[in-house]
Amino acid sequence: MKKILFGAFWVVVIWGVGYGLGSLSFTSEHIQTQNSKIAGEIFSVPVPMENYYFAWGVIQVFGTRWRGVPQTTEETEEQVWVELVLSYEAFQRDIKIERKEVEDEVAKILSGQEVPFNWKDNKQEYEKWVKDNINMPVVLFENQIEHLLKIEKLRKQVMDSISPEVTEEEAIQEFRNEHNTLSVELIQFDELDKADDYYNKVKGNPAFWDEEKEKNPDSFKRPGFVALEFLMHMWKFPKEDVYKMLELKVGEIYPPAPIYQGYGVFKILEIRRAMDEDFPKYRNSYYEQVKMQKKYEGFQQWLKNLKDKANIKIYIKLKELFPKE
């Protein structure tokens, strides 16, 4: 059996404190009958601790999927409130999930884990697997899945509502970003003045690069012979700089420019330039690619606006609930 990637410890905590067997609810009846504390407010609506723990548990078990991976307690807490805001919006839109949709998602998860039983025919084995691997009752597991499906359906609704225009130049630019290929060797500095000093030394003495590399080989990095898109996205090379690098000759040194961390000085190793005459063969695919990028950017702006509109008020901090974490 493949190792499952769920956070079992966190779920034990949720189960142990007595929350989490239900699902998120924002009805006035639900809120009025809660005996628990209030975690905070969204859209001027009190958020019971039951809702807070449920949203937090979803993130611990399934992650944040298309929202990136929280690295700190503060980032996790921020994503819990995003989860709550999205859930409230799904509730406001009356988004529903059919039982079959939940079952299909359960089947996908179990298939991915290569379980040796038919979960629908053997409920006992299914419950045991959920308990052993995720440390929670089946009802909570399926409620979390239902919640995730609602959020995904909400995301699709918003994405489908965004219809951006794409120009020919934008599509050609994306083609160039992916078809221009560059290999560099770089050395990274935390401070710009040190990068400038190194560059000036290399400029005056080209052999200085190899001399320093022989003395400190671990200080030099090679991202590989990759598309400019990769260098811009993964290594955070500025677009203006990577296109200027394309104009140099192999072996030339490019002056300091920002990278993912600090500043780099670059030696050009290999270049393959895009052929614009090839673009017509790929035109439709690049139009769609740019369109999807714009739809995603539009969704991110929609989410930011929704969070601002929610006017989130936090009464209880995550680090106060679990101070040892």
C-alpha cells in the first residue's frame, strides 16, 4: 500500500476535543445553538469553534491544493480563514454536492492508495482503513470531502465567469518565453554591492570566474538548459534580464540581477533562440495558455476582493490553541 499523505496527528486532536463530526454550517440556527466559543467573524457573521476546527482539519488532512503550501503557523491560520470565507461563499451561492460526487472522490482516493478491498461492499474494511490511515471516523472523512468538492465547484464557477481577451502579441510572447532556451552558470550574493564587486573583478579579468569556481565550487549553480519561462518562474529572473542575456555570446558575463534570493552574476553557457516563424503551428495552444493564465489571475483577484469584503476578525489565534506546535 502506498503511504498516505494525510496528517493523522492533527485529526486526532480534532477528534479528541469533540469537534469535527459535522460539517461547516452558516445558518443562524446553527450559530445560535452553539455552546462553544466564537473563533472570529467573517462578513459580520460569528464563526463557531466547531467551524474553525473543521476548516483547520481539512487543511491538515488534504492541504490547501491550489492555494500553495503554508509553511508557518501564521500561514496555516491565514489559510484556515480563507477556507472559511470560501465555504461561506459556497453556502451563499447554495452550491450542492450529490452523494455520487462524494463517492466518486472517495473511490479516487482509495484507488490512488491501491486498497485491496471494494469499499462500497465492505464497509467494515473501509471504516478500518480510514481509521488506521487518517485516524478519523468515516462520517468526518466524507464530510471533509464534500466540503472540498463545494470549494472546487465554487472555484470552477468563478473561473468560468472570467472571459479575458488575449492579443496576438501576448500569445507570441508566451511562445517566445517557452521556446527561447538558455543555460547559465551563476553565483549568488545576498547584497548587491558584493555582486557588483564580483562582476567588476570578472570584467577586468575573465579568468577570475574559473579561479573562484575552483576555490569555491559550491557557490556556483546551474539551473540547466531551460526555457526562459522556467528561469522567470522558478528562479525569479527578471524578464528584461533574461531577454538581454539572449543577446550575449556564449562565455560572456552578465551583470548583477535579482534572482529568487539575493542577486546573481551570470556566465552564458548555451543559447537556443525561438523561431517566430514556428509560432503559427502553436498559435491556438498559446492563446489558450495565456487565457488560462489570465483566468487564474482573475480568480486570485476575485479571492483577494472576497477576503477584503469578508472583513475577517480573529478572536482566537492558532498558536494559542496549540502552543507547542
